[in-house]
Amino acid sequence: MLSWLAAAAAGLLAGFLQYGARRGARSGGAGARLAALALLRAGAVALLVALLLDAPLGGRRAPAPFAALDASASWRRGGDTSAYADAVAQLRAVRADSLFLTGDSARPAAPPPRPEDRASRVRPVVERALAAGRPLVLFTDGAVDDPESLAELPAGSRVQVVPPAPRPDVAVVGVEAPRAAVRGDTIEVRVALAAGARGAGAGAVALTLAGRPLASVALDALPAWAERTVATRVPVVVPDGATLLGVALSSAGDAESRNDSLATTIEVAPAAGAVLVSTSPDLDSRFATAVLRGALALPTRAYLRVAPGVWRVEGTLAPVAESEVRAAARGAPLLVLHGDTAVFGAPRQLSARGALALVAPPRASDGDFYATGAPPSPLAPALAGLPWDSLPPLDVSAAAPRGEWEGLETRRGRRLERRVAIAGSERPRRVVVVAASGFWRWQFRGGATADAFAALWGSVFDWLSAERSDVRAALPAEGVVRAGEAVRWRRGSAGDSVVLARLTRRGGGGVDSMMLDFRGGLSLAEGPPLDAGVYDVQVAGGTAVLVVNASREWLPRRPAVRSGAAGGSAPSGFGRGARSASWLYGVLLAALCVEWVLRRRAGMR
């Protein structure tokens, strides 16, 4: 309304300025002609301003909504697709402006006979609805990966959940095992299980290594949506190289077999690539050992002193002689001394050739020091994106470590006294000194701070072990990879910033190639998702094995959304504007033409 009032005011003002101030006859035919000309000029200018402002025509009305169908494979879990057929029937009854499928991506298409998407993402279709200013009607089974994005939908949107019929089901959700192990060692394997809406019957979890049976653990019946972790220790008695660790689940009445198995790889080595010796075992040493075995895939042995002169092997806690610990430390390619770094004498003389990490926690806390930055050093590229403002405090020694470079600086209260927590040197060999403790707080908090813990210790150990015998240009970064998810790769010890990886799928399927970009000092790169299977990977410097497991869509998940209204942000573009009415342009031109003819007849120019 305001735009039309502004247009009318502009038209009246233009008509008055053009004809209202003219002198001459004000009666008879001359006065009528001036009045007609003034009205024509006023109307033409008013229409022009209305078109410039795109003044609304008529009342505001709700536009036809977009309709979207979750096309993820989770509809087919348990083998019953009746819920999907019901959702498609309801979808076709909606009078929608456009129809989209969502899951792996958002795209306009008709509902497929079988949903095949390997993800349940709705963010892409939400963004399409926001861009068009239209409400969205979403049909889903409730298992959505990013339900929080639905809160951003325009007003008038709604979600229709069509849940599949509940069936007994239990799935292998994850497996935790060392990425690398020494032949003959005993490793701990932890298997995470989850049940569906109807629970699951009793069964068993079987583990295999290189196809050989390792162990079988009985499993009790599980109630609805229960989660359970099964842990067992198994010996590594297989040949050296990349070996497949498989987990298979059996349960009475289980309705979905595609989520009953999971596999990962373990690099088996004849000798330890890293040795950790701790005289004061704590969570820092425990989590650092996990980084060595996990992210870096280094075969690691750890020895813990639990009392003066009493040593244990980490994991099994089997007793070990101090002389054996000393011998292992002396011959380690990478030695990590934690606690009393002089337990076997001068540490730099104990291990004369291998890389050395000296982790010396302060004896007593001297206040809270917060990590505030990473000075220029070999660690800086990996630490550049850390969330410094949200990292928990550390205990930092007052005696600053010495080295050729400083890797981590801290400040009391984030702004006062400065202390260096990590320093390193490269000559005559690589040595890193860590004069702080409390990093475990980063790992405990989870999320971005846990990633910061892995980035810090991963960069330290990666720099120390850069000259190890493993010269492969890139390796899979995660132990468990699933179909439909981007594959993350860790940069190896090669100097190339762009790595070509060739993947051959076992059992046929040809050879696939991908370029991994580590430019800019990146230590991780992402490759495209792959289909489920076992792939032999060839990169510069050697080979590796990558296992891609079945999609997460087959795992039982609680519904993340409910039926009902969604969103609330104000939609746009509900009314029809003046620019969309072609007849207004004709009226404007006609008014200008008639005015020109009348002006000529009246002798005006």
C-alpha cells in the first residue's frame, strides 16, 4: 500500500508541476485540455514509479510449497518397503510447485522404485526452499542426519514421518582396534553394538584376523534402542603387512543382515616402530599411545612403571624385566619417555640414533596456563586451525624447554605470563621436549578440543617419525570407513603435495584413480565416497588396503524428527508485484502517447 501511495503522490506532483502553473485561459476548452493533460501525466508518472517499486497487486497469498522425499536406503532396512510406498502415495497427494529428492544430495526427480541414497541429509533441500521463499513438505522415515537444519525452514513448512514397522535388529556400529601392531602382541578390540526399536535376541560376536577365527563373545538379549560394547583381547599371529580384522554378529530373529558385519585393517610389523616408556602413567600417556597406534598407524609397544622397579606391558599388564624395557628403548626408531625422562640415565645417550620425545610433566601445578598460539615451527601447519579460545588449561613447567624451534606457547589466564610448552630440534637428530601436562582434558571434552589433542600429538609424532621406513605417500586416515562417506587420507612421509592413488576393488570392478591434494601444508585430504568393498591401494612408495563397509543407512537409529510443523522463518515473495503485470506497461505507453497527441493539438511542444 505504501508503494502505491508514494507512486500516486509522485504522479500528482508531476502533473501539477507540468500543467498546474501554466498561465492563460482557465475556462472552456483550454481548461479542460490542461486538466486532461495533467491527469495523463500524473497517471503515467504514478505507473512508472509503481513499476520501479514493484508495488504489490492484490493481497498476499501463500505460494505453493516444495515437496521433498527422503530417498535414503534406510527405508529398506529389514526388507519391508511398505512404509516407503505409503510415503510416495502421500507425496503425490500434495499439490506442490516442485518435487525434490534428498539424501546424498537435493535434486528434482520423481520418486524412484527403490531408495538407494547412502545418506539422509536434508540441509541441501532446506537451502533450496529458503532460496525460493517457499514452504517445504518433507516425507521421511525419521532417520535424518541433520535434523537441526529443519528449524530454518520458511513458515508453513511441515514434516511427515512415515516410520517403518519395527523389527528385531542389532547392528555392529563400530570397532576400536590399533591401526598397527607388532607380530606376536596381544591387542584389545572393542566392538560397539546397537539395537533397534524392537530390541534383539541373544547371539554372539565373532572376530577374525586374515580370515582366521580369533574369538567369539556371547551376547545377551538387548532391549529397544540399547547400546553395548563388547571388549576382548586377541593375539596377532599372522604374517606381516596389511591384515583384515573382521567382526561378524549373529542374533536370534535379526531382521537386517547388512549391518551385522564390519571390517578394518591392521598393519602388522615384525618389530615396534615406536616405544613409549612411562614412569608415571596417566591419561596423557594413554591417549598419546592411542594416537601413535591410531592416527599414525605406528606399531607401538608401551611399558609402564607401576612401582619402583616394577614394570608392566601396557594392555596386558604382563610383568616385564627392567632390562628388557631398557633394551627396547635403546633400539626404538621412535622413543617416547614420559615422566622421569632420566630413568635409564641421560635420555639422549640411551637412544643415540632414533627420534626422541621427552614428555616431562611439571611436578606441581603452578596455575592454569592456556594454549594461545603455535609459533612458526614444523608443527604450525597442523595447529593453525585450533580453537585456542575453547581449549582447557594445562600445567606448564616454569623451566622452558630448549630447542631450535618453539611449537606451542601458553599464557597464564590467556594474557599474562608466557611459557613455552613444546620445543624441538632437528640436529643431530629429531628431538621434541614437552614440558606440560593436562592435555587429556582436551581429549575428554570431545568435539573440536578432542580433534585438537589428536592434531597436536599427531603433528609431534608425525614430525619425529618422518624418516621412518614407511615411505608411502598417503594412507587411509580412519580405521572404519563406510559407503557414502568421504574417505579421509593422511599424508605420508613423501614430499609430494599432490598424490595419485590407484584403487583396485577386490573381486572385480576395475581400477579407480583419485588425486589427493595436500597443498598448503595440509596433513589430511578428502577423497570421494566409494562403494562397499575391499580396495588395494597403490601410491608412490608402496601399497595399502582400504576397507569400505556398508552404509550407515542400514544401522538402526532413533527417529530424529517428528511429524508436524517445522521452521518458522518468514517466507518471501508471497505477493504478485506490478512488474509481473504486462498490461501495466501498455497502459503507461498509452498514457504517454495520448498526452503527446493532446499537447501537439494544443500547440505545446
